[in-house]
Amino acid sequence: MARRVELIGLEGFPLVKPGDDLGRLIVEVARANGVKIEDGDVVVVSQKVVSKAEGRIVDLRSVRVSREAELLAAMSGKDPALAQVILDEAEEVVKVGRGRIIVRTRQGVVCANAGVDRSNVAGRPDVVSLLPENPDESAARIRERVRELTGRDVAVVITDTYGRPLRRGQVNFAIGLSGLRPFRDYRGTLDLFGYRLRVKRIAVADEVASAAELVMGSGAEGVPVAIIKGLKSELGEGSARELNMPEERWLFR
């Protein structure tokens, strides 16, 4: 029997507001789309709607700017209030260039602007979203709520879009997990010709996030949630933090 994975983007999702029950919305929109949520499904959720539901939204007009943020803004060419929010969300500033501030976030992700983003938030340049405080916990809460409402045990992956070192373009990465192993580990197994694999460990969670973007999109599609069927073999427990490279193993700095 051929191996098959199915990607389903949930259309007609309402605009999410702080305090919204995201798990309930996912179940209701899936039902409206004629999609039956089943055991072993992977529910992929855009970071943006998670952040909105959790109230992780900042009006830049209310931000008090420090001297450090003013210097960072001068170096990067960014708005001082935005630079301050990026600093507040960063554990460490890794690199600054014209138009770029690369940081390690408090969630452990190395990315541009600490994940602070204006797109698909409020349609205004002075309102931005922040990453969820703890994306793994956010994923676990959505998973539990879906189980309460449907009786089905699903996995949940929360995603965000980032660039990659020395590659053009952006892809969706997993920043929060519940019920899905972050890796498919081939180390110690044999390939087709009997060679023992030593380093191959596939970042399945990131592959799931990237695949889901094909039906979710990153612009005006209005599809912040996808259901993936056919990945039961990847189910398990783990944390998205396991995907972050330890600093002592960084080759480029």
C-alpha cells in the first residue's frame, strides 16, 4: 500500500481576539469545513493566532524606549519602539546589521527581530505580535481542549516563519509541540546497502510545519490552521526546544 500524507487547510477561520478559545475555534471550523478530527491527526497552528488569543500584542505607541534601544535602532535603522520590544523579548542580541536584528529569544529560537511581527496582526504598523511565552505549553493547552471537545487524541504543532542561514527565502518552523516527536532518529540503523548511519536525525516537526505552510500560506490566505493526516508513526512526546542548536555547537557566529 502506498504511503500517504494528507494536508487540509481550514478555511473560514474568524479573526482571533485576546481571550478566544482557540481549541474550540479549531473544532468548530474543522466541522464547518467537513473535516473530521481523528486520533493521530496533527493540528498545525500559526503562531500569530496563538499570540492573539494569549494577548501577546503590543501597541508600539505605549512603549518606553531605553537608551540601549535607541542605539540599537540607530545601528539597524529600525523604529526605536520596535527595537525596545525586540530587546525585551531577546535573551541575547546575536547580530545587528542595516535593517536586521538577529537575536536569541527567551524561547531559545535564533531569529530576526525576536519573532516580533506586524503582518496579519491589526493592519497598523504600530501594533505588533510577540511569540507565545511558552509555545510548548500553548500547544499542550490546545491539544487538551481539542481532546475535551472531540474525545480525540491529536498532536499539535505551533509554527512561525523564519529565514535560514545561507539560504534564500523563508520556511515554517516548529516553535511549539505537544504529542509529536521533534525528530525521526536514524542513528545506529542501516541504509539500503548496510552502511550504519551515524548522524542522520530528521527534524520531523520542522518538516510538518513546512508542509503545512503549503495549504496555510503566509499572506492574506486567512488559513491559520491545518490538519495533517497519516503521520501516526511520528506521534510521541518532546519539546520544540530540542530543535534549537546548543550555542557550544554553533559553527557560525
